[in-house]
Amino acid sequence: MKAVDMHCDTISELYKRIKEGQDESLRRNNCHIDLTKLNKGDALLQNFAIFIHKERAENPLEEFLRMADLYYNELGKNRDMIAPVFCWKDIEKNIAEGKISALLTVEEGAVCKGNLAYLRDMYRLGVRMMTLTWNYPNEIGHPNVRAGNYEGRQIEGESVPFYKIADTENGLTEQGVEIVTEMERIGMIIDVSHLSDKGFYDVLETTKKPFVASHSNARAVCPWVRNLTDEMIRKIALRGGVIGLNFCPDFLTEVSKGEKNTGTIASIVEHAKYITNVGGIDCLGLGSDFDGIEGHEELPDYSHLQELSEALCMAGFSNDQVEKIFYKNVLRLYKELL
């Protein structure tokens, strides 16, 4: 079954490994994703996120430019198998030619420095989706979980771990509202994964078109605030947006402190059932977070992806429903927005 994955960090991981002197490429590597694994997993389109660690990058914009150069160089070397897409017609062309489509995204809105000109330049370089924040506040807004802040809180006399504490006070900044408005105007898809709860509703209020949570799950199933509440799921669904199932074990299942969380396919299926029960079958897609997570024991890399489609069918999803989750819902969104 064909698959569209809305989020991986493979380009950033390759960039790091190449800087360390490792001889790896997009065609074949030891990451979760390479072209061999994408073929085996029946990839139709892969979103490649350029992830920037805001506090480690001296200049996020320059770091993005270097990674974008690596991305296009690797696509150029492998043009027999994969090609970049900038609009819907490019996706159709690649399907007709039997090539995998590659869509460039950014994870960390600090790349554009709150500057509309930089945002438009990113679009000109092929960026078609941006995750507004990662785990640090930036010029656009605030995340739910802040890197390095792993202390819980006493709330109404109970000890609450950090990953259950949502930020309901700090959302989009004034610059963030301008950035989000311009993203919608030029056709860059807004991604609210990582964004604070307040930021989510600011995006909802600021925008009119569909937006995505490219790699987020259901908070009712696993209480990490990186996941979405039932109301958020419904709001994305009503807007015509898509939520990408994240394969990170910590966002799938809550385990006791000190217990190793290895991940199961059954836990992904549980989130799929829950999200579609709340928001309907048309709001769900895939957002693996491959190469941005340590790993998932039962889905160790992209080549195993069809095991998930089989598990969804075994769990009672029809073939048409699984097709919607695996690629049709995201393609419908891209046809509308790209």
C-alpha cells in the first residue's frame, strides 16, 4: 500500500553524520530512512524536515541553508528514484514516472527569525510546510514542553510530571501572527506539532485554511502534552486538516519512571482508532518522526511500514480507511493547499 509520511528528520541526521566524517547518503545509510527503505515501504511521498536545534545553532537560517543544500544535492544524485515537489502537479508527475516525491519542510520556526522576507525566501527554496516551534520559545511562539525543563509541579496538591503540563497562557507572538498569516497567503502549510495549547488556538483563530499536526498523537491515550486533546482533534478535522501518527514510543504509551519504552505497533493502532473515533477517518495520516526519535522496536525503520497497514486491517479498519490514513488524506490536503 502506498504511503505518505508527513515528518522525518533524516536530512538533519545525515547532515550531522556527514559532518562527523561518516560515509552515508540518502540512497543508502544506517538511518531509519533511505531510498532503499522507502522503496521497500512503498513510499509515494516523503516530507523531509530540516530540523534546527535552536540553542545549538549559531545562526538557524545559515544552518537551514546548509542542510537545504545537502537535501538538493542528494536529490540530484538520485534523480532516477526521487524528485522534489513544489506544487500538486509535481506530485502527479512523479506518480506517473514511478518516482518517490520529496517535500521539503522545516522544524523550528526560528529559521525565519520572525522576518517575512526570510519566510518568503524559504518558500522560494522549496519549503512547503513549517513546524512553528520545536522545544524552545522563538519569534513565532511557545512550545508545550521546553527542552531542559524536566521538573514537574505541584498542582492542587498533586505532583504532576513535566510532560503533562500544557502551556495555556503563552501562544503566538505578534510576529507569530504575521508569520502564520503570511504562510497561509503564500501556500506554506502551518504545522502545530510542538506548539503550546494557547498557540494552537491562536493559529485556529488567525487562519481560515486547513493546517496540520504533522507528528502528534492523542493526549487521551498518552498524556504527553506533545499530543492533541479531543477538542484539538475535532478542530483540525472540522478545518479539513490532517494529524500524522507519531511513532515515538513516549508519545504512544505512558510507562512508569525508569521503565524502558520500546514501542509497539498495537499502540499506534490504538491512537489511530481513538483519533478517527473523535475526528473521523479523514483527519488522520502518518507522521513517523523517523530519525528524530531513538527508535521503535516493532517498526525499526521505514522498510517495516507495511506491517502497520496490516495491523490496521486486522484491527477492523477497511482497506479504503487504511488507504486514507496511509496516503489519501494527506494527498487530498496537498491538492487543496499546494
